Amino acid sequence: MLPSLLTVAQGLVALLSLGLWLMLVAASLHVLRLGLWAFRYPMDDPAPPAMDDAALPKVTVQLPMRNERLVAARAIRAACALSWPQERLQIQVLDDSDASDDTVAIVDAEVARQRLAGFDITVVRRMERRSFKAGHLDYALPLATGEFVAVLDVDFVPASDFLRRLVPHLVARPSLAFVQGRWSFLNETESVLQRVQGLILHGLFLVEQAYLSAHSQPVQFNGSGGVWRKEALVRAGGWVGPEAENTASVTEDLDLSYRVRLLGYESLHLPSVAVPTELPESMAAFRSQQKRWVRGGAQVLRSLLVKLMTPGRSISERVTMLLHLTRHVRQPYLALALLFLPLGPLGLVESLFGPPGGMLTAVLLLWLSLAVYYGAALRRIGRSPLSAVLLGPLVMVLSMGLCMSLSVELLRGVLSSRTGAEFVRTPKTGGQKQVTVQYRPVFDRLARIEVLVGLAYLLIAALLLRRGDFLTAMGFAGLIGSGLLWVGGGSLRIR
């Protein structure tokens, strides 16, 4: 009996190892293909069609916020500084703040000042906070007088020509539901974590979404930094969706992006239009943001899966959307790998066979591919691609460190009821270091377990070093142990 069970265990570890190897190789080839495309083709966005001021349409700018006293006034001033005829610009400040700080007073004072300056600006407040940001955007939409609606989160500081570079595309192409720019970052160089975050998002906006847009494939609206056709918003059932509370997602932007695509609308991503914003400053805040994005993506998958499988749009479009919505299924596999990866090197289970070239080869291939992918993104904005070679391994380390918490969020999004899904916002500080408790991220108790597992991997690495298995020890300690300690340990500090 025992030899039989041992053989089964050996075969299972071999299959799981092969699956992990295949996943790493597939991910490497995917990002390598995108990176080579971005290196080959320059960032050449279509120029906005020329429009006289007399022909410019009415635009509504929506500024959703909740208890953001540190950045609220800045966001309002930036919206009023947009280069657009004042009589054709409406600004809605969607303030969901409670009495826990003085955001309401700050907003009211700034709005009063701008109204005296001649702006059509109002504060839109609601009695009941339902469906979070999406619900407030929908609540204010009937009050929007613009043909087009720009959405700017409270931490975004757009350039004055933001509307002039985006809106003309919508006027010229009635098939477009939205046009968006890319995010740039006001605080990217303040820490290693923020540099890695910036690199990841540069890859998303400058390579992946640029590629999809250039090939007329579905592009996700990123929640802020873009302009919508109001007609498309109404036809799609608004931000919350036609089934209201039963489908409310914590990533309403992704949900709406695919709903309008299924109605036949197109989208345009302009990476040459940079919209400055803030990156989360702490690991706890970054972790909270990533958990929301993963859970929301799973919620949207559950909501739209049947529609995406139904013929109507082209196969390539439906496959693109499905692949995007299922991209985080790798998280549980990475979490499972934490259990089976040490068994072979520690001699607890002797694998029947190993993947071609071993796991180290797959990791090195992924490093090379990430260097090309992120290097192409940096090259597109005039930076040296070489820094991607140094930061690429940190992207892998961060990914391993997050796999446990993101696995939990993925399962919560797929299995739990979407009604009442909690929206945990990412704190915005406006560069101010001394903040109150309202602006601290929510503590995740899983962080303690991540620290313990990280320490266990350091112990495993020490045992492997004593046996002379230097490469495996460095991989376990550097790629896995340090990642779990970075994410878990960093999340224990929530200030």
C-alpha cells in the first residue's frame, strides 16, 4: 500500500510541476510577443480631428470622491483648469463623504470659489450610498447635460488639453463608446515598491492595451482618465448595470467596458495622452487595490460568462475578453505551488520526471520576456529599457508574494454572492506623509500567515544550502520567501 501511495504522490508532484512549467513558459511567450511588437512599432496614436471652438460639444466632468480631504480641492481645481469653453463645460463633484473628516467643508468651499469664477459646477450628494462609486456615477448621470462624460478619480491631475485630445475622436467616430489616455504617476520614484508598481502599469498601458487598441480588440476602461459617450452609458444600463444590485461589481469599469462592447460599440486607447495620478504608497494599500481588482474581475466573469460564450461578436473579441477575465486563475496554482515545490528538493518525494530544462529555465525565460515587455514600455516614453532588466525579477517576487491573498479574492469573487460586495478604496494622500486613520488601508489578517510561510521558505533554503543545492536554495529564498515576507511583512504596517 505504502509504495503505491508513494508512486501516486510522485506522479502528482511531477504533473503539478509540469503544469507550473507550462504556465510559466506560456506567460513568457505571451509577454515576449507583446514586447517585441511594442519594440517594432513606435507609439503613433492618431491625432485628434481638428475642431473649431464653436463646434465643440457640451462635456460633463464627473469627479467621484469619498472622504478625500487631502486631494479633493486639487481635483476640483484641475477640472476647472481644463481647456474647454466654459459655457460647454459642466463639472459634477460626486461627494460621498461622511462626517468622519472635513472633506464636505473643503469641497463646498472650493466649489463655491469656482462657481464665483463662472464655472457650471455642482456638488452631487445622495442620501444612501448604494453600489459605491458605480452607484454614484449612475445617480448623477441623469443630471449630466453633456453629450460626453469625462470620469476623473480624485487623485488624477489631467493636463489642460486632456479633453481636446480625447473628445474629438468621439465626435468623429460615432461607434466609439469611450476614449481613454494612459496613467502616469506623480510618485513613481519614491520607493522600490512604487517603481515596481509603475513598471507593471506602464506595461499594461503602453504595451498590452496599446496592442489591443491598435488591433481593434476590446480594451478595458481603466476607471478614470477617459471620456464616455453618454448615449453608450445609457444603452448599456449605466455603471451598475441593468440588473442593478444583483450585478454590482467592485470593478464597474471592467464590467461596463465589456457590456458596451457586446452592444457593438468600440473603444480607443491613446497611450500618448498621459494623465498623472498617484500610486499606492504602502504595501497594505497596494495589496488592497490588487485584491479589489482581482475580486472584481472574477465577479464580472461570473456575470458575463454566458453572454461571452453566446455567438454575436467575433470569436477573437470574445476570446480576448475571456482571456482577460480569466488571467488571474494562475493565482491559486501559484499558491498551490507553495506546497508542492519543496517536496522534491527536500527529498520527501522523488519526482518521476521533470519538466524540460527544469523550473530554473522557465524562470529565466520569464525574466527575459519581462525585460523585453517592460523595456519596450519604458522605451516608448523615452526611458532606458535597461531598468526593466533589474526590476523584472522584483515583478516576479511581488507576484509570488501576492498569490495567497489574490487566490482568496478570486475565489470570493467567483463563489460568493455579488450583492453587497465590499468596495475597499485605495487611500490617496496627495503626497502628504502624516495622515489620519481614515486614510489608512484595511489590515489583512492573512499577512501574518504569509510571513510565517515566508520564514518557512527561508528555513527550507538554509537546509538546501547545507546540501549544496545553491540554485534551488536561492530560488526558494529569493523568489518565494522574500516575496511572501515583502508582501506579508509590508502589509503588517498599515500607516
